[in-house]
Amino acid sequence: MTSNTTGRPDGTAKVEQVRSATIRFAGDSGDGMQLAGTQFTNTSAIFGNDVATLPDYPAEIRAPAGTLAGVSGFQINISDEDIYTPGDRVDALIAMNPAALKANVKDLMDGGHLILNTDEFTTANLAKARYASNPLEDGSLEHFRVCQVPITSHTIDAVKDLGLARRDAERCKNFYALGLVCWLYDRPLEPTLDWIRDKFSSRTEILGANSLALRAGYNFGETAEMFAVRFRVEPASLPPGTYRNLTGNQAMAMGLATAAIRADKTLFYASYPITPASDILHELAAMKHFGVKTFQAEDEIAAMTAVLGASFAGALAVTGTSGPGMALKQEAIGLGVMAELPCVIVNVQRGGPSTGLPTKTEQADLWQAVLGRNSECPVPVLAASSASDCFDTAIEAFRIAVKYMTPVILLTDGYIGNSSEPWRIRSVDELPTIEIHHWTDPTTFKPYLRNEFGSRPWAIPGTPGLQHRIGGLEKDVDGNVCYEPENHQRMVNERQSKVDGIATDIPDQDVHGDATGDLLVVGWGGTYGAITAAVNRVRAQGKRVSSIHLRYLRPMPRNLGTVLRSFKRILVPELNLGQLLLLLRGDYLVDATGLNKVQGKPFLVSEIEDGINKTLAQAGGEQP
């Protein structure tokens, strides 16, 4: 359908109640689409919906305006029930220029609302977006409910009495678009108006302009008679509690700081800025009142070695980076393994190799985490599964690091780090305590004397009688440099045994669905939501499919082999070319099949559902 739809005879639009809706704001990188999407998300969260988001940033800092390379988007899924992903196909697309339309229209479902800023569909902008003809006129959009709105000129007209320069007035158009979408999906304006008042309290002209633009967009929807229907998504039935909307990077920062508080330690965070991990540094830098100390290092190597120094001094030390930074940190991580110093290395994975796709997601650093250092250099590896799970996984990473005196690698990815979802605020007594015991007795101290967990003592420099040597050279139990072949064999075995022993200290792997069946879908990291939703769909069709999601990737849970062998076939969806797949085949000798995607985008639920059905069909039992 096209756009010239009208409402009821009295000019009002019918309100249709729907279970969920997926909306995407898209425009130039300077159009404020991330802000509009964030405010729509926060409003929906306050309203009580379950929400999941997918920000999509351009890689260039400032690509030429109006070009495909400069398109920025923000997708939100709102629902009246528990959801796992930011949605597959889009119900409504707001495109602020031709490039935004071209880059995103393929994801809009047939019959979906397409709101276009017609002021930007000029000959010059159409050429920048590589359109041979004007899509507003050539019939290519006939499958959608096209709503042509001169957003830029409407915004300028709405704020004209404030005397702003034209450029400043135009910058308010994201709030006009937000107001229109709030009307279309029956969202209140008050949360955004409150945010505008707080944000721009010292700049009254900007406060007034953004508020006027927001109301103008809402009022246009109310009075234009352009929309035959508007939509309402009722609040979700979430478990009782106080919620806030968090991105994965925010949750990671909060989890790291919470771990330090629960351990009664100072948190030291050292990093070199790198997309998409930099927000962890930004968040922690604002937590000085919690005793958090942050250090922006001159490079990745300096950040990692600073973390080792802070750990040696007794702090809870952590660094954050992405794939290219991990490559630079690996030698110093090996030093942490040899010196057996507890610390956490967060890798917010992105598309690669090299600079690759710096603003897009991928999960192709698993081998780098498990196998990426020289020699026999075992490191525990964990992976968060969602934005909110970053909080819990950060605490667990520190628990393992200090209990087993080892560096721990914690994997997230660009999708998890930038996406957001509601997170229930915990009471203090719900949070685990991290127990730390520093050695103080000089009569029994040996630097590499191991306890029942295989861990050496954590002795704080300056403790009387506990002078000791650590470093990258092989040591004996007394901390003396030792090149004896038998000693090296023993120490290598002991470091490996310590990491392997963590398997006795982590939960058995649980199964989503039945304990046996025709197919087990195995995932890790940011694929959790799409896998869970897809498995729920096919199980509702009566298919014998279950799933597991691995938080612990090295070592893996003790019962994993039994779980894998309880199913006829195994499917492993990954945003790489099969890295977990190879580890499962090597460790458990199972005939697993990969479902692989490396496009800089997370899996759609439909892609995994199709993969499940094809795998079942290949087994001879079902038709895809």
C-alpha cells in the first residue's frame, strides 16, 4: 500500500493494539538518530514495555553528508512480553534522507510504515545515494505505507519564533521525528520533555526549540489525517522490581565496579580508547565517588602492563579493548599468566581483521582468546550473552581471577556493548561476595606454593618478610629463576591444571528445552537472543529442538560432553566461520554443523529458524 491513506471520517486514526513493534530511525550521522532512538527506548521502558535495541553507527567519524557511508540507524523492538532481540523485519522506518532510505528499506516489511523527510529528496541528495530515479515517484515503494512529511521545514517553522539560526533550527528535526513516532505508537512525551529540561537547563533557547519540535511532530500526527491507524503496545508483565535501561557497556562498567565493592578493593581500569569498548572507560571515569581509578594509556601494551602492576599492588585490575587491541596485549597477558596475577581483560569484539568494520559486530576473536598467546599459556575465557548479562559476567570473571590467581578474558561484542535492555536493580544481599585472602605469614611463604585450587599466594608488596620475585622468566616454587627442564614441565602442567580445575567450580550446563532430542543448537555470546527466540518458535511447532548457551568457554562445563551426546544433531550458529565449532569437535569429537555469518550484523531470528529447519531436513525427518 502507498501512503495516501486517511483516517476515520472524523479525521482521527484508529488505535490498533499490537503485541510488539520494531521501529528504526535512520538518517545522516549528524541527524541525531541515536538520540531519537535512545529517547524512544527510554520512554517505552518507563511505559513498562520490554525493549531491545540495535544501534548502527557508520565507521567514518564524519562521512560526507547524505552519502551511504554516513548513514546512522537505531532500531528498537518494544513488546508486551519478554523479548530476546531487537527484531527482524521493521514495522516502521523513519528515513531522514535518500541514503537512509536506500540503506534500510530492504528491512521494512511489506505494508510497513515508511516516514520520509521529503525536504531532503533533492536531485543532489538522490545522486549522493546513487538513485537513478526518485523513489517517491517511480513506484518502487508501493508495497509500503509511505508517509511523505517535510520534516525539516516543519521543524524550522515550529521554532521560528525563537530566533535561532537556520542551522540550529534544523538540528531539532530529530525531535520532530521522535514526536511523530511517539504519536504513531501512543508513547507519552513527558519522559523526553523531562530529559530535554535536564539536559539543556542552561541553554534555554535549545531547550525551547527541542521541546517545540517534539510537540510539533506529535501534533502533526494527531492532525494531519495522513495515518489511518496508530498502534499501542501494552506494558509487559516483567518480574517485580525496579528497572533501568542499560547498554552492555554500561552494565559491564557497573559490574566491574560492583565486583570491587563486594571485594572491598579499589578498581583500577586502564585502557587505550578503541571502538566499540571506549564507553566502558567513559562510564568508569564517572565513578570516582566509588573509588574507581581510570587510566587512559598511551597504547594497548601500556594499558595491559599497567593492569599487571596494579594487580601486583593488590587492586582489582581490568582493561578493555577490541580485537586489534587484544592482538597488542597478548604478550603482556602471557606475562600475567607466568606471574600468575589476577586481572580481567574485556574484549568487545568487532568486525575484522585489522581495522575491519570498527563499528559493526562480530564474534571472531574466540580463537584469539583461547589460543592466541605464545607457548602453553592457558587463560580462562568467559562470554556475556546479553547487555544485562554483562553485569553478572563481570563479577564472575573477577571471582575466578582472584580465586585462581590468573588473568581472565571476558568476551562481549559490538552488538551487546551498544544494545540496551531493561535491567532489574539488585539489592546488595543478592550480589555475591568476592573473598580475597592476602598472604601475611613470612614463616610459611613461598611465591609459587599452591593451595587446593592450584593458586599461588597473593602477597602485597611491602608486607614484612614477603619480598619475592615475579616476572616473565620461569620460576621455581621459591620464586627463583629456574631453567631446569623438569621444573618447566612441572610449572607448565600446574598452570594448565589450575585453569582446567575451574571446571569444578562453575555450574553444569543447563538446557533450554528437553534434555534429549533431534537437534541441539549451541551458542555463545551475543547470539543468545536470536537462538532462544528461534528455538522457541520451532518448539511451538512440535519439533524436538533444544538449545544451550555457553558462558564458560575455557574451561567448558563438566557435563557438556554428556549434553552434546544426548542429541542426534548439533547446530552451532556463530558470527564467524566456525570457531566454537572447531573447539567442540576437537574437545568432544562430535559431528556438529556450523551456521555462520560475517556481515557485521547480528543474526536474525528467521535466519536461525531457517538453519534449524534445514538441518532437520538434512537428517531426513522434516521438510525445510
